[in-house]
Amino acid sequence: GESVGLHLPTLSVQEGDNSIINCAYSNSASDYFIWYKQESGKGPQFIIDIRSNMDKRQGQRVTVLLNKTVKHLSLQIAATQPGDSAVYFCAEKWRNTGNQFYFGTGTSLTVIP
Amino acid sequence: DAEITQSPRHKITETGRQVTLACHQTWNHNNMFWYRQDLGHGLRLIHYSYGVQDTNKGEVSDGYSVSRSNTEDLPLTLESAASSQTSVYFCASSEMKGSPLHFGNGTRLTVT
């Protein structure tokens, strides 16, 4: 079945608006999740993480929500800026596979000035 | 600042040739990883190491090998390059097992 995936491959938002990027996962044994940002020509960069014993975690302009009932993870970016344009993907760590991470395919976020 | 560097950034090689991609980290992390990134796929784990002289196969290890002779370096070798190995390769390291990965900026490999 689907492991880590994203509902939308692309997302365009106006500068200043809020962005929401979604991620579905299928392994109920996942106990840790990370959102990464990847700019063109660069490696993935850690944004924010959340453990399975939490529902919400906030950072600077970013919030991650975890809904374990429907196995859904989302990344909210407040007041989106042009510098937020990038590919975002989630990673999940399966508790029962030696602490390895499994990555989604990513959503490309474009911020329109 | 600590970092993880990959070289070369771009490489073109011919089918059947042996290729080695370098990865060097100054985080002093014991854990190092190699992933490949292809359109339509998330990052897929090739090989990983939890310390000097330790190497393990990931989900897409066929045709690849690694060696870990010191903490800082984990070179990835393609024994006989195939067109299916055209990809972008990322090296990563982590402080502890299961902790967030720090990635390099990748090597784009083209096998013709």
C-alpha cells in the first residue's frame, strides 16, 4: 500500500497567504515525522519535526499537525514568502525497522509575488 | 560550521565504468547514509553506516557498495554503472539513530 505520499504534487499561493501541505502515511507504527524543504540544486533541509505522542508542534512561521486517526500529517506555513518556494516532503520513521526514514515524493510550492 | 560535502556535483560516465562518489562530513556523526532521488519517488536508501567498519544495505543497494574507514567519509561506488543509475545522489549524516538527517547538496550522475 501507499507508504509516505502527498495529496498534491504542486501548490501555488500568493505571497502573504498561508500554505498548507499535506502528507498521508500508512504505517501505524511510525513514531516520528519530519518535514524537509528542498530548494533547487540543494539537499533537503530540516524544517520541523513531531513525535507520535503529539498532535501539534509550532516553529517560526511553521506548524505541523499530526492526525494519527487518519494517518495524516500537514505542514502549515504562515505568511508565505517568495523564499518559501521549494519542494517540501515529509519523512516518517518506522518504529520497527531499525530507525530508518521513509520519504514522500514531495510537493512543489510556488509563491506568487 | 559543521557541514557535509559531496563531490563531484555533476558527473557523466559511460555504461560499465566504475564510479565513486565522495561524501565528507565534519559533524563527527557516526551515522552516514546514501540516498538516491528520482522523479516520482521519494528519497530511497542505498547504503548506510553506523560507524567505522560498519556498512549495511538499504532498499536499493544492488550495484552499489560503500566502505567506512573513518568517521568523516562514506564513499559510494558504482561497480559497473548502468543507465538505471542515472539519478541525483544525496549523502546524509545523523547524530543518533533515528535523529534528523543532515544532507549534502547532492551529486547529479548521468550514465550514458
